[in-house]
Amino acid sequence: MIEPVHLKRLAQIRYGLGQPPTLSSDGVPIIRATNVSQGRITTQNMIRAHLSDLPLDRAPLLREGEILVVRSGALTGDSARIPAEWSGSAPGYDLRVTPGTSIDSRYLAYSLLSRPVIDQMKLASSRAAQPHLNAEELGEIKIPVQRQEDQYRIAEYLDAELKKLDDLASRKHHLVSLLNERIDSRVLQHVGKSKIVHPETGSPTLAIRKLLTKVTRPAVAGSGVITAYRDGQVTERGARRAEGYTMSASTDPAGQQVHVGDVVIHGLDGFAGAIGTSEASGNCSPVYHVCVPRKGGDARFIGRLLRLLALQGYLGNFATSTRERAVDFRNWDLFGRIPVPVVPDSEQHEIGEWITQLRPLRTAIERSAALAAERRHALITAAVTGQFDVTTASGRNATEGVTV
């Protein structure tokens, strides 16, 4: 039998850090909203602080089995259980849930990721102008509670099934990573042989402005917003996830037109890899340089070359810092003077073809990941709400006949 129970009766709900501590390059990791992703802890943009700079009396270090729930912003309501490897980390600025003895912590973590509970949190958080969830509101959320022995069985089943999904997704992403490494290695061979590395004996270099022509086209009303993401993809913003780029709040996002095949360089985020060849047409902010190749060059190759030189820190040597972790590339006259390796057009086109051949595979894997995420939610929801018996689910599609 399943009984809906208020979360405050099942767990202690507290806040994490009230104010950011003094940060350091090492020390205790601080798990923030950006490190919480659909039940997992990620290391993206992880910050740290020395133990002596943390208010341990008010916000003690996290223990295995506790759960962090994002309290504000676009990710409000997302959550993740603290596994053994992150025990001893500091809680960020979100809500900290410490399960009581009446509920299995893994079962509770899965329940918080189920569709009925997520819908409750969305409703509670939408009462403010910006999505926000406080401890009292989270405590009122109703959790579908089953018998403790069933909680354990459900948690064990979901651990095993979701691991299969995660392992499959990991293998697919690893394949794309290996293919990208092959392309990057080929490109960097030309850098290693050039005067950039061997000033006296290396192969010739040429200023970027000799390879690319900067264009400025008027924006087209009604076109989508083109964004250069830090992973090197340049596409229409609505075509993929929201994270992975910097919003330029001070500029008009529809300032200039981009065509498919243009080399697009973010004037401030380029240092972090926001450089590539556009896969879509639309409008972008004036903070971008929109360029086309000169003299038969290949835009796909040039976009990859510039991105790798940025990630290696080479391009940043020619620019000025304007804010924390940013390098200013907005001055085209300055940026255009940077020397880069001269690579034969035939070699550029061959590497460009590799890049093109990789795109359909990447798209297929992204689509597969989206479907896996849907199946993940459906499976969790079905298991914790009793839509099927996990003891008889082995050997069949557990989400068959289950609503998402």
C-alpha cells in the first residue's frame, strides 16, 4: 500500500551555506545547484574552500545518503543524493534533506525525481516571480511512501536498471569523444610543427585576418538566436539545452545575421571554447565575430583550429582580461592579428569532412540521451508509485504500459 506523506515527516530539511565562503583552488568541494543534475553529482564548475573558512557549526559537511534539492532558478526542484565519494563535501546554497529512520534514503531520492513529486515542487516554486522553493514549501511536498522492505527492493531495482541506462549512454558519449580526439590530434599536429611551437624552424604562420573575413549582416526579423556553446557547437539556441553558454545581457541578441557554415567566435567566451562553425542560420549578438573563410579555406577546419588554440590558452596571450575567467576577444583588429598555422586547403577539407561526418552521430546520440532521460523518469515514477511490481519486472520492458 502506498501512502502520501509530507516530506517534513520523513526527513529533516535545512539550508546550506548562507553566504559564499572564501574560495580556494583546493580544499573541500562545495556542491551547488550547478553540480546537481537529475539525481547525479557532477564536477562541472565545482568550487572549493578550506575547512577553516566553512561555518561547520551552522552547515556541517554532507554525509552519504543526504539529498540536495535546488531551491531557486531554472533548475528549481532538481535533486541528487550524496553518494559515498562525495561524503564530506560542503552543502552549497540549496536545501539539504536528511532522511529519517522511517525511509530508505535511496528510495526518497528516487521519489524526489518522480513526476508527481516534481510537479508538486514546480507548483510550489511558481508562486514567486522567479522559481523559488523554501524549506517550509519543500516540507509540504507529499512523498509516495511504501513499506520499508518494498522501499529497499525498489531502490535496488532502480539502482541496477538505471546503471544499465547510464552505462549505455556513457559508451556512446565515449565513442564521440574518441572521434573528436582523433580530429583534435590531427589539427594539433599542424600547431606542433609550426612557428608557434618552433619559432626558428617551424612551418609558416599567418594572421587570422588573412584566413577569415569578418562580415556584418543586418539581422533578420523572426529568426532564431544563434549561440556558440563552450563544447564547440554553434547552433540555434532552441535546438539544444540551456546551459553551456554565457548570456550577453548588455547586448542585443538579434544584432547580426549568421549563415550555415560561418565561423562564429564569442568575443568573451571564446577562451572557454565558444568557437565553431555554425550549423544553423539566424541572428546573434554583436559580441560575436561572424566570419567566412578566404582563399579556399575550410570553415569547419578553421573553427576547430581556433577553438583548440583558445582551449590551449594560446589565443588568450594576445587579449586582455575583462572579468573573472574571461578573456576579451571583441577587438577584431587585435584578434585578427594573431598568427595561426598555415595548413594546405586539401588538408583543411579532409579534416572538415571528418567533422561533418561526426555531426549525425553526435545528433543521434543526443536524441538517444533525451529518450533515455524520458525512460529514466518514467521508470522511476512507475517504480515508486507502484505501477508495477519490481520483483516481477526482471526480463521485460519495465516501462511497458507506463505513463511518463
